[in-house]
Amino acid sequence: MNVLQAVVLGIVQGIGEFLPISSSAHLVLVPWLFNWPDHGLVFDVALHLGTMVAVIAYFWRELLEVVFFGLTRPKSRDGQLFWYLVVASVPGAVLGLLFEEQAETIFRSPWLIALMLATMGVILWLADRRGRKIRRIEDVTLLDSILIGVSQGAAIIPGVSRSGITMTAGLAVGMEREAAARFSFLLSVPMIAGAGIYKLKDLSLAALDLPFVIGIVVAAVVGYLAIRFLLQYLRHGSYLVFAVYRFVLALIVLIAFWVR
């Protein structure tokens, strides 16, 4: 992998992690479409760590408050939110461990990714259209966090999108668009951190070359900008544009798959 490829993949990760379009799908599809060598799941996780830095940089005050009150005043509103995020992280972590081998093999098939892109596009559009969109992040309950956490488990399949499925679940339980996105972003911290720590066992010092580092930095910078853009956009816009994008991309993938 060269520097240009690392920059492109960093941009793809930074945008795709926070917009509900599936960063993991794009990290598989971009090299496949351009015939680049497979950069492997370890580099994918490294790019995710870059976007975790973006979340921490953007929400650092809120994260500090949530962690502080979660450890000192668990019955307070912020304290409850901390434990709700912990609970919501468990299903995704368990499914990630159970299906780790499939995530690195059969789940990376272009036709399966195209199917998931289109299917989740429909589900996201329906949730956005029919959700009540009246509840803020302060209104999240334990049951909500469990439902969102369980849905997050499906994100192990590229094309589903971790942010997409958690935002969809948030909309389904009546959360406002921006609140669903904010909860999804906060939830990404424990999930990405856990996956990154787990994958350290597969990382060698030889892999820490210039493209590797550049990819992480680019993912962090672009991810920060993507968070700011989406939260501002959702104050007035809908998720429809992302559902349409999913359909278009799925069609492109299927055409490319058929031609090849």
C-alpha cells in the first residue's frame, strides 16, 4: 500500500464512519473497484482508531462528564447515560468475537455488501419517515440502549454500517435525528477502542510504516469534519439523501460485479 492509497482510504473511513453509508463497505469496495491489493482488517481497525480520535476530539467535554458521573454518580442523568453506553456496547462486542473469521472472509463479498447497502437504505428511510423524532438523548432508557446495542451487532457485515444501524434504531425508538446521531457517535468510542485493543495482537512493528500512520491521521481529521457536518445537517435535513446514496452505490457494485 502506498501513501496515495492510504490517504484515499483515510478519507473514505473518515466520511463513512459517521455518515450512515458504511465505512467498512467502502474500505472493501474502493480497493476492489481500483484493483488495489487488500490492505487487510488490521489496517481497517487502525483507520477506525483514527475516527475514534475524531469522536474524542469533538465530544471530549461531554465524554468527560459522562465518564465522571458514571463512576461517581451513576444515578444521575449523565451517569445513567454512561452505563447505557456500556450496556449497548456488549452485543456488538460479543457478535464481533463470534463472527471474526467471517468478517475477514465471506462478509467481504461485493454482492453481499451491495445487498446490505440497499436493504439498510430501505430500513433507514422507513425509520426516518415513520419515527416520531421527539425524544432527545436525555430521554434514552435502558431498553433503548439494549435495542440499539443489539442492532449494532449486525454492523459486522460490511454494508450495514455501524452508524447507520444505530441511528436507524435510535429513530425507531422515537429519537430526534440529531439525538440518534449523537448517541451513535458516543457509542462508537467503546466499540472502536475494544476492537482496536483486540486487534493489537495482529499488529507487527513492520506494519507501522508511513502510509499506515498517514491513513490514521487523515481518518481522524476527515472524521472530525464529518461529525460536525452531519450534526449541523440533521438539524434541518433528513436521512433520505443517505438512503438514495446507498441504492446508487449498490447498483454500481452490482454492475461492476456482473461485468467482471
